[in-house]
Amino acid sequence: MAETKPILIPLDGSKIAEYALPVAKWYSNITGAPLKFIHVLDSDTPNEERAKAATTFQAYADRLAEEHGLGKVECLVLFGSPADEVLSASVGASAIVLGSRGKGGFRAMVIGSVADKIVRGSAIPVLVEPGVDNPRVPGGNKPIIVGLDGSDEAELGLETARMLAKQENLPVVIVRTYSMPPAVGVEFATYPADVATMMEDAAKSYLASVAKPGEKTLLRMGDATTAILEAAEEEDANLIVLTSSGKGLAKRIALGSTTDRVIHGTDRPVMVVPQR
């Protein structure tokens, strides 16, 4: 029987990074995957200090595991660029769970820009805890919000949401938006007078084709980020699931997509499912 790939939890010694632990525990319970703490130090850390750093992190990790009821958790200390090292380690993992704005005693690894690079570059799902004082944990009969844009790639997130929802019999709410083209230029004059109705009908038809019995659908006109954030508030969701833009780390544009803006605009965990 193949060994279950672990869930990576990057930690930098800060309380905000530690906020990811309750969410990671929930995800581990849902999937059956073990947890693995990871910490990255500068590549120029002297050799004589590396062993001491590993021992210090192990003691810190053992304390966290006991406090959160995680049992025995494997630890890994690496040296180099935080985002690069986490992404390299993720090749043998099933998912990454991280706090998005942590900073503290271990040289502030999980700051916003590093978390953004990890989300953009990861080939496995990334569950982002936004670093709020009272972290939400998925479950508790609270719904999972899924944002769709009509593409096959985005529906990968819906598959993941359904898998998670099935484990705890959670409601699934699918959000789809549509937008009118800008009312400027010659091209706009060539659109049919009932273009808004046509776009709305197409979006409704799409939702009807993907939703399963019992799943709630929400159709909104306008900005996708706003619609998803508002839906999460209205439905009191404890998890948002989206598909990444798939541009990869090399072409990362900070806050350049709906996924980025939702992560930075919500106080709820966001699961980002890669396209590949």
C-alpha cells in the first residue's frame, strides 16, 4: 500500500503562521494525510548553527503539536529561498497549508509575498489561512463557496470542494458572475441590444449544467472577487475554493487575479487548486 503523501505546514515562529494549524488539522482529518512542519533558514547560515536551529525548531514543533492535539509531527529544516524551498519540498506532498501574513522569531518566512509565490507556483492544492485573530475552521455544517468562471480549469476546484464537502456532509454553494462589455468604442455598437439578457441566460445555463442536486447556485453580475467575498459573508461560509490562474511562479503578477484578490480580501480560509 502506497504511503500517504504529507501535508506541508510552513512555520516561521510567529503566531499568525501558527493560525494555520487548526485548519491543517481539519484537512488532515478529512484526507487522512499526515502533517509535516517545514522551516526555511537563510542559505548562508553557518554549518555550526544549522544543527542547533534544527533542534530548536523540533522543540518548538513538538510543543505546537501537543498544544493542538496533532500527535507526532515530522519536521523539516531547509536552507535557501523560503518560497523556492517550500515548493521544492512540495513535490512529495499532497497539499500545503500556510498562514498568509506571518512574521516573527524564525526570520519571518511566511510573509504575504512569500505566500503569494507559493500559491502561484504550487502544483498541489494550497490551503491559505488569512492570519486573523480568530481563525475559522472549515466544517461545522457551514458551506463551502466555489467560484467558477465557466472554464473546465475552474471546475477542478469544484471537484475538490465536493470531495471535502462529502466527508462532512457540508453544503456547496457555486458562484458564477458575468459582466457587460464596456460601453465605449465602435465594437460595443455592434453588440445586440439584448446582450445583457443573452449573457445572463448563458451563465444560468452553465450553472444548471454543472450543479448537482442539493447544491446552491448564485449568479451575480459584476466583479467576480466582490461576488465571491459577498457570497461567503451572506452564506457564512467557512471555506472558499478557487482554481489558480495557472501562470506559474515565473510569470507571477501580485494581486493579478480573482484568486489573489479573494485571498487578500477575506477572513476565511481559501483553498487554491492548481490547474495542472
